Amino acid sequence: MESLEIIILAAGNSSRLGQPKQLVVYQGKTLIEHIVTKALSISTNVTVVLGSHAKGIEWTLHQAGLFPKVVINGDWMHGMGSSIKAGVGSLTNKQAPIMILLSDQPAVSTSLLWQMVHVFQEKNPDIVACDYGGKMGVPMLFSPNIRHELLMLTGDQGAKSFLPFYQDSTLTVPFELGTWDIDTPQDLAELVHKKI
């Protein structure tokens, strides 16, 4: 999808994990490499928002031959909302749909992202979200109509803060493994035994 803008949030300091989750190795690649590779497979317009550990993460991407646009969020410690705002604010194509991804969801697949794109193209909703079994979350795809909402996010607010206002124009795709992310040492231990 040529005009799709993808923003990958990777600015956090992984305080509960005790090491940068973006650089955790899974199936021979770091988590940030996995998600950037998948994003680049569906769009050339990929922006990674970095904050804590920015130099090491960017170096890792370049060593892997991956060169997405990088935006540094100087306010990363204020939470996810600040990173979404930084990423969206850096986009020059204001008419493009925006997909938001996280760096710590190993189960995200290219086919899931394409499914979201197809739903968006066919049904033209304001939002396409993932359904974790009754709970909506990222990855999410937003129409240009929602850009102003994304730019108004602050602190640790995510898109869930305004989803209730768009219930009638939000569609979902199933993603049962959406709740699986890497936040704690226990999550990291389980990662070794998971096979996607």
C-alpha cells in the first residue's frame, strides 16, 4: 500500500525487563528487526520512534541493513502518547492512513498487517484495530480523519483513550496472540519456548 505510513513505537526503557526489549533476540533477530522487516514488507514509509537506548537500536537496525526513518522522542519518559505524537507529527503526507505498531509483539505477522490493510481498503472505516478476544489493541490502522486525535495524545495515553468515540466506525481483525508482549523476565523466558 504505497501511501500507508507505519509508525513503530520503540522509545521505552524496558524498566520491568531490565534490558532493552527492542534488542531481545528471537529466532536469530532482535525484536526491532522483526517488526521493522514486517513493516517494510507492506510499505516503504516506515518511521521508528526511539528514545531510551536510541543509538544502540539504530545501530542494530543499520547493521541488519534496515534503514527506516528514525524520529527521536525527547519526551519518551512521559509515555506512549508522546511517542505517537512525535511519530505522527513527523509525517509529511497528511492524507495518508497511519498504522501504529509496537516493537515487542513477536506474534505480529505480515499476513495480519495485510489483512488490516485489506479491511481498510474495502470497508473504509476510521479505525481498524486488532481484537484480542473482546479487547481491542495494536496493531491499529487509522484513517487520515483520525490524525488530529493522534496529535492530541499526551503522557501515557494510547489510542484507546479515544476509541469509544469511534465505536461505530471501527472494525477489527482477530489477533488472539495480541496480548503476548515482552515486559518482564518471565515474558522473556517464555519467548524461548514460543513458536509462531
